[in-house]
Amino acid sequence: MVQPGQITFYTHVYSPYCHRVHIALEEAKAEYTSCSINLMDRPPWYNTKVNPAGKIPAITYGGPKHAPEEPSPEAAKINESTVILEFLADIFPEAKLLPADPVQRAQARLMITAWEGKGFEGFKDFFFMYAQATSPEKTLLEGLDAFQARLLATGFAVGEWSNADSAVAPFLLRAELLLKNDLGTYPVGEGKKVYEALQGPRFARLRQYLKDVKEHPSIKATWDEALQFGIWSQNPMFKRT
């Protein structure tokens, strides 16, 4: 497969949104240049030359190959993780990032939309907004259950690996890591309680899904649990007094 244009990927290993794009790039076997952007110490050229919103992930596409800090005027600048996933599916059709069947394509997109709502709400409330949220444990478990309910009996989100898996897996991997290590803004011990709840029969399908996800080649290429633990354990928000 001949790649249609150069890709420069602006990312940070901490971010589940960047992880989405990283997985899809690996799925597509794309050639790309990575540039790590620390949003806490963002280089001044990033907003003016790559993404005026100052957020990651972003990619430049097309034009001559360039240094990350000097994107070509000919290169398209594309941001927002779900938009980039759709774009990669368009330019790498052989990678089958979205199913060929229109119904399955719609289902994959609906899986992402559903996660962006109830799933992400639970993730955000429990790990980051615990004190301000109403019933954050319940919200997290209901979000995970809602995602599980959409899964087929076996396989990935819609059968074969798709953008739906690339979009949700980064959050599930981080949720499991944070829970079993009791990392978050919640009181000590609450993470491990929820982790134990996830080991029960109610979440058997989700556990199998996550086990399959961890064995998938693009996850093995992009997920380093020890590295992630080192990063998340130093998050100032999670420091308890």
C-alpha cells in the first residue's frame, strides 16, 4: 500500500485522545513522524502553526516532509481525535478502520458516540471530579455496563477491530490501571472497591473484551502499562493529603 501523503502526529503518551490516533496509525501501518507536545509547557509555535485551539492530538497531512515545528503550508492541519480517526479510515481504506458494511459502520460510530456520552461522563466523574459529582461510582459502572451491552458476544466492538475499539480502548485501559492502583481524586480505597466490583459476573463480557484488546497488535505497540503508571501516579490531582 502506497501512503498518499506525509503524516506528522502531534501527541503525548499521557493522553487517551492521542492514544486513539496512535492506535489507528499503527492499524493502518502508516509512516508518520511523532512529535510530543506537553500541554503544560506548550511550545509557542504549536498554536500558530499546527492547532490554534492548542489541543492534542493533531496531525499534518500532505505536502513535503517537514520538521514538526515547521509544517509545510501545503499540509492540511487536522485535529480532534474522532475526526482524525475518520480521516485515517478514508485515506487508508485497505486498513479497514471502519467496516465495509454500512450497518456495521453505523454501529461502530454509534459505539463511539455512546462512549463519548455516558462512558466518558463516568470516567471523568469518578477519577477527576469525585467530590463534585453525584454518585460517581454508579455513573462509572453504568457507563461501563452500557458499553458492554453494545458489544457482540465475542470479538471486538463490532466484530473485527475498528475505530470504535481505537476510540474506547484507551479509556478502558487507563480506567483499569487507575482502579487497581487506587489512583484518582476519590477517597483511598474506593478505586480498589470498584475494581473488585468489575471482577464479578456482571462485567464478564467487558473483562474478556479488555483481555482481547490487550493482545491486539496495535495495543501492544502503543500501550506501556509501567510507563503509564509512572505518569499517572505523579498526577498532582491525585495527591491525597
